[in-house]
Amino acid sequence: MKKNELSFEDAVRRLEKIAAELEKENAALDESLALYEEGVKLIRYCNSMLEDAERKIKILTVNADGEPQESDFGAADNNTDEN
């Protein structure tokens, strides 16, 4: 399976299977390393997908004039930290 064919949910399920396999401690060292490397790649893939989704999210707020206003997700977080 190629990473770009995986949905986010499928990648997370695969990560769960990898974690379960590594926790069993029955795998040979080479197999464990291969599973670990696959897991790292999947984590990076999932993080990339989450970052892309976060960039797409817009927060709707109301400005001082009572008009709806869009702001980026990260910008809204920064505004709440200042208050």
C-alpha cells in the first residue's frame, strides 16, 4: 500500500497494528526496525494531513460592527491567548 492511497483513518489503523506488533516483542530485530520505520513514515503522513486540514479550517466570528468575519484557525488561537 502506498501512503498517498491511504486515508487518514486507514493510516491510523495501520499505526495501531504496528504498535500492537511491536508490543508483542516476538518479531526479529530486522522486522521490528522495518515496522518502526513504517510507523515513522505513517506518523509524518498523518501529521501532514492534519496540518493541511488545519490550514483549510476557517473560524467564523463576529466583528465589532456585528458583521460575520472569517479568520484562520491558527489566528483565532493566537487571539484567545492574548485575552
